[in-house]
Amino acid sequence: MRKGLLIAAFAGLFSFTASAVELKGHLTQGGLVTGQIEGAKSVSFNGESLKLSTNGEFVFGFGRDAKTNHSLSWVDSAGVSHEQAIVITKRDYKIDKITGVAKKYVSPPKEVSERISREAVAVRKARQVNSDLRYFLDPVYKPATGRISGVYGSQRYFNGEPRRPHFGLDIANKTGSPVYAPVSGTVVFADADLYYSGGTLILDHGHGVTSTYIHLSKLDVKVGDEIKRGDKIAEIGATGRVTGPHLDWRFNWKNERLDPALMMQDTLANKK
């Protein structure tokens, strides 16, 4: 087996080419990486087989608390095995510790626990899609205008107890403000009333990459719709468990939660 080493000294956008493999993306926690190996018979990331396009393209990502050491391996057209070690950077996240919070605001009432569980299963199922779409290779644009009011990775402690980290980028604006598709895809989930996230949409961009839009006041699309970048898909709202109107925008690669800010171009999605 032929081995190589790719070390990340920074969290910025990178491009790496060595022999037959080309990688682009962010080598850091929350980052997404696309790759191409022409003629590859198979590609694996940390021992997990990756979907390959007909052109040898693939994608993988790193979660919020991903370890720093990873491995990319592939078998070339001649049947020779290769392995590339990848080292990513760790990130520091914003932590807020709040005391004196009433219990009713920390935990949901027991009577809605069954509903919460049922909705969580439906969302997880939608994110398991692993289609042949290749939109994950396209640039990602801003889905809405507004103030950035929340960032990926931040976490709150209520009365000393850690809550789930925030996995999205929050864009605050008034209810009814338009949300545009930041990249093309297919709608795989649409529900106007989930307990935690309220109006919720999930788009599939191919090879396990999905994007999620929550707290929406209006959904303009339905499951099965094919969406082009810049199409209006929804409107910002304050549905679900929120304190004010905003868009909570998220990205996933399979079960790994990614940072939309690392991928986002500054241009608004509908400015074609």
C-alpha cells in the first residue's frame, strides 16, 4: 500500500493535489471536503466506503468535535491500494453559562416526548439519503439577508447542565423575509410544524450532503420538488422553540453536522 500525509496547519479553504487525488475544502472541525480520483475503483474515509460519481468525485466531512487524525484510502484502476493520512485543526467554540433558569424553559414537558421522538426519527431518516446528485460540488451562497445572530458550535449551560451544541448558522430577520436555495437540490423533507424546529425543510445535494432550514413561517416547496440555486423555498419565521424570528440554516454530511459559514459565499443566492 502506498501512503501519504496531508497536514492541516490552518482552518481556511485549501486545495491539494498529489498524483491521482485532488481534494478541496476545509481541513477543520465542521469542514466539508470534496475530492476526485479518476479511474478509482473504490474510495474509503476512515474505513467507510464513499459513493463515487462516474468521474471519480466524492465528498466527506468532519463533525463539530471530530478527532484530528483521519485516513483516506482508495484502490486505483490498476488495483493498487493507496492511503492518505489527513490531520485537521481543532476549533474553539463560544460557551455561555446561564444560571437561575426555570426548569420549564430547560426541558420540554413529558406529554410531548413521544412527539419529539417521532419527529426526530423522521428527520434522521430524511438525512440518510445518499443520491447520485452532484450539487455538493457547486458553490454555496447565502440563503437569506439579515444579522448573523448565532454561530455553529456554540453551546449553552443552563444551571450547570450542558445543552446540545448549536449546529447551524442563524440569520435574524423579520417574519416573512424570503429564504432562497443556496445550492441546487431536491426536497426530501417538508413539515410546517415540528416541536423544536417549527417549519422545517431539508434539501438533498447528493452523496449524503443535505441542508436544513428551520423556524420557517411558510414553506413554498414540497417533498420531491427539484430546486435550483436562487429559487425561493420558504420564509423566515419564529416557529418552534425560539425567542424571535430567524433562519437556522444547517448542513450535514450523513450524520456529521457541518458549519455552513465555512462553505457560504457572500453573494445572496437569488443574485444569479
